Amino acid sequence: MSSKQTLAPELRTLTTGLAMGESPRWHEDRLWFSDWGAQEIIAVDLHGKSEVVVRTSFALPFCIDWLADGRLLVVSGREGLVLRREPNGKLITHADLRGLSPAGWNEIVVDGRGNAYINGGPGIVLLNSDGSVREVASSFAFPNGMAVTPDNSTLIIAESHGKTLTAFDIAKDGSLSRRRVWADLGSGVPDGICIDADNAVWYADVPNKRCVRVREGGEVLQTVTVDRGCFACMLGGADRKTLFMVVTEWRGMEKIAEVAQARTRQVLTITAPVPGVGWP
């Protein structure tokens, strides 16, 4: 695989001073993300004006997304809970995942049908709109970012340690089938991902300090190189052609507390060639 193009325009710094930002989502004209190192959910507009929308009493609010009715979901990774933010701002338990696995939980994506997929140590579970939870896939090499195509037909998941993007067909009841390698990334280590209107996927890559756009099969279309680890990405803005990248100086798992205290995490932006689609 060889990169066809390295995006040259200057990166813009949208916001700085974050502890451990993750899970960027474009929602209601702002970029929302979890700064789990500070136990905060933050929303920032395109001018860099930010607001702490939620402060959590629990550690590691890893990932966020929204129900169809607009209520915010927050994955409490260590506690094995999915919390829901009520109109009065209170966080209550939406789903308890502890009976499914003692392992931690990571990413969430809510599709256009209102089904929520959550991954972690055991694999992927489906949280239906009626509140029921069941496992729909297992055995991943460190499951990370997830995205669903705009027609709700395909779920793509990043396997960080497997250096692949893996795809599933989505049935009407939310079940996953026909597991396959969507893209072998070679040396790429995918973290957060998002989909664009050309059916290409952007993936964030921490050790290689970049964000990469690939098509199905693994052909590299664009690469954005940054000066620190890239943890997550999202396409947003008025036309969904702004690529947001959450980056930080990565010093290894054993130094997470040190990195969070240093607050080296930033959100960078650049104009993408194709708008974002699908979920999140």
C-alpha cells in the first residue's frame, strides 16, 4: 500500500489543554468529546469556544453518543455501565453490562435504527432500543473505534492490535453476521474511526502519529501527519467536511496518569476532501 496523497494544508488547533480526550462526535453544531482524564464531557464550537456539559462522579467516561430522542449516553468503562443524561442534567443508569463481562468497556455507536453497539474486552454487545442487551460478536484483537454506514447495513470496527478494520453485515434485528476483513492496514494501528461519502474510512493512529483515509481493501487515499499520537477522528462542521482529530503526547499505558496531568491533548482540524456520513 502506498499513500496517494498527503494532505498539505496547515492544521488548525481548535482547543488545547485537555487531559485525555476521546470519542469526538459532531452534534448540534458543536464537536462533543469525552475528556475522560478530567471526567468531563466537553462541547466546542468551530471558533474554539468550549463548554463543560457534564462532569461525572465516576472515573473513565470513555465514550459518548445519543439516543434518537436526543438524550446523551455515556459509557462508564471501568464500572461496566451505560449512563443516560436526563433533561434535568442528571445521569442515571441506562444499561448494566457487568453481567456480560467483568472486563472494561470502550466505544459506543448508535445507528439510525436506535440500536447501540458497545465494545470492550469480550467483544461487541447490542443494546436495543427496548433496553435489552446481548452479545453479537466476540474475539477481537483489542476492539476500538466503530462506525455504521448510512444505510445501517454495515458495522466497521477497528482492531488496534490486529491492525485491521473488520466489517459485519447488520440484520434488521441488529444482529451481526458475515465477519470479514474490510481493510488490512499493514503497519497501521487503528483507534477511532469515521466514514465518508465515498465509503472510505478515516482512522486515527497513535504510534504512527497520523490520521489515514483508506478505502475497502486497504488502499491509502490520504494521510494527515501530526506531531503526537492521534487517538480519534470525526467529520463534522456545517458541510461535514471538517476533519477533527484528537491528539496527545503518548508515553505508554503505564504513564496515563502522567500524560493526563501534563494536559498535552489537543483537538486539531483540517478540511477533508469528502463529507462524513453514517454514525457516529
